[in-house]
Amino acid sequence: MTERLYYKDSCLLQFESVITESVQTESGYAVVLERSAFYPTSGGQFHDTGRLNEIEVLDVTETEEGQVHHFTSAPVGQAGDKVVGRIDSQRRYDNCRKHTAQHILSHAFVELFEMETVSVHLGDQYASIELNNKSVTEEQLMQAEALANQLVSEAWPIRIRFENEEEAAKLPLRKMPARSGVIRIIQIGELEYSACGGTHCRNTSEVGTIKLVGTEKIRGNISVRFLSGRLARDDYFSRFEVTNRLATNLTCHYSDLEERFARTFEENKEIRKELNRLQAERMPRLAEELASKAGTAGRTSLLVESVDLANPKLLGQLAALAAENTGGIVILISDKRAALATAPGSGHHAGKLAGEFVKEFSLKGGGGEYQAQLVGVDLQELAAYRKIVEKQLDQS
């Protein structure tokens, strides 16, 4: 079984070892070492990356027997060869901060609301804990975040302990593991004791900041997403840049953005309402103007045209009016939507014509005898759309 060096020292980034097995698999070149500081994906935490003898380590997994497999981009060596392993420091420390932040946050929810963590995800973009509760309020989230960050600022020491089952049972563990033998325990001050095989910070202050960023329902429970360390800092900088630009463009303080947005949103609604009313009034006249541009395809009047409408919902109505004026077929395109209309008595079926567009251009849509809708159209394809209709008219 591979000796796991990170068990005793999460800050170990370089080590020497000997290859015990080297094979090529469908997943790449797999190397097993006598001892390794590479963390394999497990317990909700992603694997380390880095190098073995300057060969890139792409993935690290563990078998049921406890062997750690290092998957590399090229062969590292043969059984008996010595290797030097180097861990990617940023990924390792990001994972340490995320995992320690998870322990702190899980403790906060238990301490404040007796909500237990039942599963953990420590992803590259965000981390999350699944709580054994159907819901959580905004006030509870704020309290848990405040307590978690208080514990971070208090710089509680984090200790790695190895205890047998009897000694572990005497400790206030959040959950006693099912496994037997020696148990690895992460102790945060006198606050938190957890059986855990992951990598962690040396004290809580190294986490930096814990920021809750959302919730979602999962398996009937509530999942709480959070950021920590570098990811929380980067998220803050990104949000600062956005709010700063908005505040500058709107000539207000960032604290006034919500009020300014609400006022602008309501004003915009009123403006659009009036614009829609005016455009609806102008529809008959606009339909006549469009009809005057119609050409012919055989004996059928045909118009394929792009239009600019403030309210896309009026597109179908405008196409129908224009078709009545031409007595033929009208296709109007606005943005990435198209309305297809045929005049009553023209002898053409709008839905069937739309079906040809769906087939030829992989669009989505359909309709009835006189009107149809299409989604995903391209203004650059106007000529091609016209040819499709002309082809159908020739065959009819």
C-alpha cells in the first residue's frame, strides 16, 4: 500500500520515492510509488497535480486496496527507478483552504442550528456542503458566514491526530467513521474534531475568507455553495470591478446601485410599454410598406425581409398583416426569430414550409396553416431562405 506523505504534512510539496509499478492503461500511463505526497480524488476533494521527474501528473486516483495511481502524460520509469515528485503549490493550497473552510462552515451550521453536513463538494470553481435540512433562511446563512469568518480570524491551530477506535470514540467527533484501525482526525482548536483524510491548513487564519455564494435543493436537502482563500479574493475583485464600472457610468455611489437600477428598470418598462403601443398602432402602415417590397416566385408573391421591432411578440402579427396585403407568403426575421405567414386562399401551408427550414437549416419551430415560428435563424442566410421557399413553390 502507498505510504501517504500528506497524511502527516499537508504543506509537503516535494518528495523522493521509488516506483513499484508502471503500466500503460486506457487512461494513460499509471505509476504506483512506495510513498507519495500526491492527494488522490476522494472525500469530495479533487486530486493534486504536479510532476514526477518533470513528467506532468494529470490525475491521481486510489484503489479499494489503498494503492495510489498517478496518471502521467508520458512514461516516468520502470519498477525500482527513483523519482522526485513536485506538487503544484497553488492547487494544493487552494484545496487546503477549501477543505478547512468546509470543516469550519460545517461546524458553524451545527453550532448555530444543529444542521449536519451529509456530503461535500470541493470543486475548482466553488465548494459546497449539503445540509440535512430542507431549507435555510437568509438570516441563517448570514449568521453561519459571520461565525465561520470569526473562527478564521481567531487563528485556531489545526492539528493532525492518529487515534485507534477506542481513543477516537472518546473524542467529540462529528461522525464516527465506519472503518476500523487507526483513524486520522483533523482537530481545529477545541472546537472541531473530524475523521478526515484530506489536506488542511496549519491554522484557520490561512483560509483567508469564507463567502457564501448561493444555495440549491439537492436530494431533498439544501446545498450551500461557498468560496474561500484565493477564489473568494478573485470573486471580490471581479465583483468590485463590475460594481465600480456601473457606479461610474451611472454617476452614483455603489451603495445606491440597487435603488438606481430599480428606478431605471421601472422607467424602461414604461418607455417600452409606450413604444409597443405606438408600434402596434403603426402595424397596418408598416405591413403595407413591407408588402410593397414583395417580389414573386413563379405566380406567388414572396417577401423575405428583416425587421427591427421593439416587441418581438408583434412579429407574427406583422407577418400575417403583410401576407394579407400581398396575398402570398411572407417571412419576417427579427434578431434570431422568424415569423412565416401565408395569406388565406394562397394555397400554401405555413407549417409545412417551416418544416423545410427546420430540416434544411437545423432550426427549431413549426406552426399551422397560416402562421409558423422559427428560432435560431441567421440574418446572413436571407438569400438561402428565399431559395428554400422558391424550391418548394417550383415543386408544388
